[in-house]
Amino acid sequence: MYAEVLVELTNKNVDKTFTYHVPDSYQSKIQKGIRVEVPFQKRTLEGFVLNLHKNPPEYDTKDILRIIDEEVILTEELFDLGKYLKKMTLASLISCYQAMLPKALKAKKGVEIHKKYESYIKLEDKNYIPTNEKQQEILDLLKKGIVPKKRIQEISDSSMKTLLKKNVLSIVMEEVYRGMRNQQEKKEVSLTIEQKRVIEEIEKSPSLVHLLHGVTGSGKTEVYIALIEKMIKNHQQVIVLVPEISLTEQITSRFLERFDRIAVLHSRLSDGEKYDEYRRIKKGEVDIVIGPRSAVFAPLKNIGMIILDEEQSTSFKQDHAPRYKAIDVAIWRMQRHHGKVLLGSATPSLEVYARCLKKVYGLSTLSKRVNQKALPQVLTVDMNQEIKHGNSIFSSILLEKITQHLEINNQVLLLLNRRGYSSFLSCKNCGHVIKCPNCDITLTYHKSSNTLRCHYCGYGTNLPKVCPECREESLQMFGTGTEKIEEKLASLFPNAKILRMDLDTTSKKGMHEKMIRSFKNHEYDILLGTQIVAKGLDFPLVTLVGVINADTSLNIPDFRSSEDTFQLLSQVAGRSGRGSQSGEVVIQTFNPDHYAILYAKNHDYLGFFKQEMIFRKKLGYPPYYYLTTVLIKGQDFKETQKAAYQVGNFLKEKLTSSIVLGPVNAAVSKIQNTYRFQILIKYKKEDLLYKTLLYLENHYKGQSKIQLDIDFNPNHF
Ligand code: ADP
Ligand code: ZN
């Protein structure tokens, strides 16, 4: 027998299967979809068996060295899904399969993640008569089944040893799952009339994809829970995708108040924990899987629904190969399972909302907060005026409000919008800005380590004393980091307990969850953070939200900058007044008349949608046009530029129904000494797109000097 094996090399020119001979001793164990070890050139590699057959190839074949799995890893569904992903993203097939699996199963040599076993005690002799009370207690406990050794030792280590010696008891090794959560007491919630209405709408919706558009705090999560309860009763399972780790923890704890059979797959789990969760899913031990983008691949067998909470989040698109969108995978799977895709958001992406208006997707709306609670009052502060009075970070009105809300013992959440924004070093004398030597990007100052760092390649350096350009001692820090604001806050509010959350303070495992919990427990008065505090969190005591700088995300040269800003401001405003007291929001901005800010201020999604659609139509951007970018990368500037022009001319010639723009320097024109040129393709309908790009992809596959990165529907460019 022969096996077609897809080896682990992600290099594009080995993107095909190789034929190996299956030795007789393995004939009974080999199956499609398992991992094997094979000799490849002078190495040993892992790979997936994609096919088995009896036709000897014309060349000499080598033997498969080892069978890794007893159970199929690539189930039939995943097998087909990988092929679909490859077709959609033009990534290599092996990278598509690897993207669907936890690290332990990715077919990568050198990754050793094992099952975990623990010692259990088993009762062997049921007729033994105990000689003391401790022995009696142990035997009673073991009557119902095996018990962890630790638990028996707690009763009496010496009695256990005696009984083991007499063969009354034995030790057995049992597999245990890492990272299991404790069960919680269950809660009941009676749904509001509005919630009942949308649940019925969603259940009756004839559309494969349905959007639940609900303002912040309108009870969307409760709607998900009610729908899931019904699915489970119907023996169906559900996947819930959440945009980031911060929300995984919160939604998980709310789900644990209602369900037990849950698996969580978030990125902060150890590889062992992820492996265990994955196996619980595969064995059918859970009904619900919660996790980020990659959880969409969870190998459940009868999925009734895939939910994408905060649908608009850019994290639902993978930003490296395979560049897939979770929603496309969800749609593919739900077609196969005859289930539904439910999108939830307070601020849906324009693409999704436009599809709802065209009746391609179903739409249900929750326009009010639960129990008629008012949305918070939003005030904008013109920072141009404040600067004149010397207030560069905090306006006087924001300070006044912070004081008021702290006085009545409420909590305050402050957002530093760091999108497109950081502290950097620049020379007052000559204007020189300190940049990364490998990348075309400004180095960012990190106060905790007192270093300058590159966010693209990780390059780090100590602060220079003099300007490398003019040799003057006139370097100055620009921009304001969270640390600086924390210092300032601490001096202004010496009695307030301040919690700072940003990438620096939350990078340690478990820190993020811990911080959120302690803020919720009112161990702190002010939460100061970056984007990670803006979304989805539910802190009932927060009655004031302050946005320190609304504009930085507006200034990014990206067609989505207004949409990003509107979403961010609406989201963070939604954190205010979620408990029994009503809330307030203060937005500090240099552009108080910008429509993104005005519509966010008025909680007017539809108003924003309409105005933004006019802009998108005028400039030919999504949802009116689809976009695809082609990035041409190479180490040699001239060669790369030349290739970029060749690619550009080729595309302009072939794609006659599209607008092909460029090549231009990419937004970051150099990363790690690799030059980057970009071509933008805009189209409404382009039948030749995939074919043409596949041709290009194949053409450049074998060339080591030039790499192409093709991105369909990029998040940013
Ligand atoms: P969203 O996900 O739309 O932001 P949530 O589901 O988090 O809204 O609901 C907001 C708050 O209202 C939460 O604290 C939640 O527990 C509460 N809530 C939601 N539905 C109900 C209900 N039917 N009865 C009582 N409280 C509810
Ligand atoms: Zn760099």
C-alpha cells in the first residue's frame, strides 16, 4: 500500500503530497487523516496522510518510518475545510491544516506535547474487612469508583500503604485534563420581551447569516445563552467566537453560571491545556466551545450555531497565512451542518450591515439597554481650547468629573487611544526622529526598561544621549504613554487606587483576568488602559468613562479610520452606567466636529453608517468595492521594485474588470531589511482574480529573491 503524505514544510514549492510505501507492519494502523513520520531528503519530517492507494509510482519510494496517531486528526470535515481554505487564501495546504489544529497536533517535528496522567487508587478486594476507622473511611470512599491518590493520602498515607501492600488496593494511571474549571452554581434569568422577540426572529430567520445589532448593554449575551440552551436540548453544539482574551474570560464566567459542558481555547492557555480542551471537544464531552478566531475550527460533530460576538473586530481575520476570515469558515461549516451563523455587535462593520440592508443577511435589533436603562450622556471637549489653558493631557472638565465620581465612591475608566500612536524620541534641534535600523518605523519608548524598541522586529536599544544626526544634546520625548498618565493621575488623585492595563502590564499569563477581576471587585477606583479596556467588559460600578485622546485613530491613513474611531468610541462609551446608576462619558478631541465623533456622541449607528457609506461610495472602497492587496517583498531594493512593476503591469493587463493601483511603497516600506511594495486591486466582480493571482503565486513560488503576499479583503493596508 502507498500513502500520499503532506509534509510539514510550509515552503510554497513543496506544497504537494509525496508518495511513501506503507510497510506491512503498519498496514492495519494506517488511515487517512493521521500523522506519520517520513524520511524527506536527509531529514525526518512529520506529515498528514491525505490518501491511500495501491498504485506504485514510477520512482522508488521510501518507507513510512512511524505512525504517530491512533485516531484521525483530520476528520472528513476538516480535510475538506483545509482545501477550501487553500482555495480562498492561496496559502499552502499544510499551513491551512496547521491553522486548524492545536500545536500538539500540527504535524511539527520537535513539538512534544503529551497527555497528562495521574495516580488513582482502585479497590481490588471488596471482601476485605477494615482493621481501623481510617481504613474504613478509605474503603467507603472507594466503593463508588477510583479516587485520586492525593485524596486518599489526605485521609491516611500509612493506611493507604498498608492496604496497597495487602493488595486490597491498587494504583492505576488515569489521564487527567489540565486547566479544568470548577463548576459553578447555576443562575436563572427571565428574559425581557425584547430579548424574547429577537430570539424568535433569529430562530425563524431563513438566512444562513443573521446579525443581532444591539446597543451596548442591551442583553445580547443573554440572547446567545437562551439560543444555546435550546440548541443543547436539541443535541446540537455551539461555537462562540470572541475577539480577544479579555472577553473570553468574562463570557466564560457568565456561561459557567449557566452551563457545565464548556471548552475554552484561548491563546493564554498552555499548549498542554489547549491539547486537553481539544480532546474533550473531539470526544464529544462539551456542548459549547468558546475561543478566539481559531476556535471556529473546533471539531464538534453536530454544530447548530456559530456565534461571532463583536463581529466587527479585526481579530476575526488572520493577519498571516492562511489569511482567512472566521466568518467565511463559519459560513462554510454551517452550510455543511445545516446550522446558522449569528453575528452580534453594537457597531457592526459596514460590510455586514450593508448586507443586512440588502437582505442577504437577516437582521434583528435591540435598540434599548436592558430594563430601559439610559445610554450614557456623552460630552466632547475641544482640546484646542484646553491646550491654550495649558491642559495638554486632562481637560479641566474631565478632572472635575473624575473628582465627582470618585467622591460618591464610583469607578472611573480612562482610555488612552494608542492606535497609531506612541512615545518616540525626536531632536529639538534638527527634527531627526530615532528610527529602527532594520525597519522604516519610529522606535517606541518603553519607560519600564528605559529603552527604545521596534514594534515590528523587536530591535531594542538604550536611549542615546545626543542626537545621532546633529550631535546636540537635544533629544526630547514626544507622545504620551500610559505610564506617564498614570504618574500624572497619581499626583492629581493621591487617594485613588489606580490600575493600569496595557500590553506591558498584562503580558504575564493570568494577569489580564486577575486585573479585570480585581477592578470588578472595586479594589481599584480608576482603570487606565489602552484599547484592551474598551470592549465588552461589564463593570457595574463604572459611571464615568473618559477618552483622553479620541483623534489618534482618526489620523491613520487608512480608509477604515473613521469606522475604527466610531467603533472604539461607541464601545468604550458603552462601559459607562451599566449598573443601577446612569453613566457619563467625556471625550477629549482636537476634532470635535468630525462625524465619527459626533455620531458616537449621539449613539447614532445608523447616522454614522449612512454618512460613511457616502464616503466609501465616492472613493470606491468596501462595501462598494472588494479589495485585494499584493505585497511584493525582497531584500534588494532595485530588484524588488522591478518585480513590483512587473506584477503591476501583469495585473493591469489581465484584470480588465478591476482597478489596479500601484505599486507604491507599503505603509511600512521596510521591515527587517526587507523592502515592501504594494499593489491594490479594487473590483466589484472579477472572474479572473483567483486564477490570475494563482498564476502569479506559482510563478514566484520557486524564486527565492522575491516573495508575494496576497491578502483578500485586508483589514488594513
Ligand atoms: P451586551 O452583551 O448587549 O452588552 P449583556 O448581555 O452583557 O449586554 O447585558 C448587560 C447587563 O444586563 C448584564 O449585566 C446582564 O447580566 C444584564 N441582563 C441582560 N439580560 C437581562 C435580563 N433579561 N434580566 C436581567 N438582567 C439582564
Ligand atoms: Zn525594526
